[in-house]
Amino acid sequence: MARNPSPARLALPVLPALVPLRTVYFHNPRFERLEAAWMASVLAQAVEFAKSTLGLALEFAPPREIPIAEGFLGYGPRQQARVEPTLYDFKNGRGDRRRLVEGTRRGLEHSGSSLDQLLRYARPHLLRAPDDESFHGLAEAAVDTQLVRLEAWRGLRGADGQPLLDASPYNEFNAWLAAAWTASWPFEVILTNQLIASAEYDNNHLHGALRGGVSNGLCTPTPQARHGLVSVLSAFPFTSNDAASVELRGGAPAQGGAPARWAAALLVHELGHQLLHLNHPFARADCVMNPPPLLLFPQWVAALDGRSCPLGSSPEMTPGAVKFPQARGEPGVGTQSM
């Protein structure tokens, strides 16, 4: 059988002195609305974080609002049929744990980080210790942690009393990847109030698994974005005061100006992927590209120091470290994202 050729890789962009970014807000009416002032604060602080941590000068266009259903118009039955086999169906209590472990192990092995780095990052946050110090042992422990914590998100209810994670695809990480690839979103930044919490046989990243499948953000190919990539920020982990979110934040409530500051730093993390193709220097607390452990945003932001983690200071912090595919035609099941 003939195999589809591998997609072309995105070239590292040549950036202007001031990088313009088109911004949009995907609103799901079943979640609390993001206020314009809050989003403006996130973007203003992201400008400061980008300069201090990555040396980037950014200019965000004011976000316009789009209903999330409209944003996903390009995600139709054909895309859903491709994505469904890649999902561990936790919403309906169906899934192949063995397959999830194997997919997680493959992801760990191809993450670009050493086993020692990954173990140092994960150990404090696993619900049980790995049976052995191997990629498989870490994958087993990470999946067990993920499936326990995932239940907390499944139990959340909306204002209508119905499950907050409903039959729509909006919480599914891989659905966002497919929608970005096929919908051809003409912007570089998406802010959304949608909780993205899921488990995938492909793209099951360690940091997301430790949080119970939660993605604070992602960066993935889309054809009409200026640099071929779009960065998504999910505000829910920063703004929600449900019991699971507060526990994963180490007891820190979402109040005052703190959530906008946390979210701004995370947006810069995603833009580090988009604009510089940086990877994850796991267990480097000073690096903005180190994913936040659990939802411990206060500690994560306090430790960031661009002076001690400059570009080129490690393989992961070297521009071009991630080889993103170019979004053309049908998406591959293993589309790389962060």
C-alpha cells in the first residue's frame, strides 16, 4: 500500500523587529465569559514577559469575539472520523489503557528530553512512583495519574446543570489540532474560555497527563497564520475556582490580577513554540519554556528568569528545536503540538 509522504516542515520564521499578532476570542456560552479588560491585561503583560524571557517585541491586535461553534465550522464529520480513533473516550467510560500507556511512552521517548529530566519533572506530581526508571515505567505512572485526575473534569457541571464537558469536541486536544489544520484560521493567537481536558493515544504529553489531561495552551499548524502556526490559550485553568483547579494550583485561588499574569506567561510559552520553534527544557524552573507543573502558576511565574535561561542555553532553548509540519491537505494523526 502506498504511504502518504511526510508533510513539509515549517521553516523558522524571519521575524520583524516588532512582531504583529492577530488575536481572536473563541467563546463557549457554557463557560464563564472572558471580559475584554481581562484579555487586554493578559496581552499587555504578555508583551512584557516576551521581552524579558525571550527577547521578543510583540504587538497584539485587540481580540474580536467568535462563537466557538463558528470557529470549529471546518471541523466536520470527515475530521471527526479521523480524530475519534485517536481519543481515549473518558466521557463515556471507554478507552484502552494499554494503548494509552504505549502512546505516552512513545511520546516520552521522542520528546527531545532525557529520561532523567522527565523523571525529575514528574516525580513530585505523580500519584504513585514509577515501577522502574524507564520510559515505560514513567508512562505507566503518568497514565494512572492522568486517569484519576481526569475524573474531576468529567464531574464539572455548567450553569444548566449538565456536564461541562459535553458531547462536543471542544475539550479534545486532538480536535483542536485537526480544526486548526483544516479550518485554516487566519490569526496567530486564540484566547478561549473552553476547558481543554482529554486523553489521546497520540499527543499525550507528560505535563498534560500529570494535570489530568488538561492543556493550558497549545501551538499547532494552521495554513493562514502568518508563521504557519496558531497559539491557543485556554483561560479555564487560570480563572476557575472549582475544587480540582484550586487543588492543582496548590490551593491558590483565582482572584485579583494574578490569573491574568499567570495566563500572560503561559501565552508567551506558546509563542515561544510558534515564533522560535522552541522545545520544553523540562525541570528548568527558570525557563518560560518549561511547562508549568500541574497548575502551580504562582511558583512557576515567580521562578522565571530570562537572564539565566537565554536562547541557545540548551538544545530545547535553541530556535528551531521543534520541527513543525506544514499544514497542507489532510492532517496526520501524529501532528506535533505543544
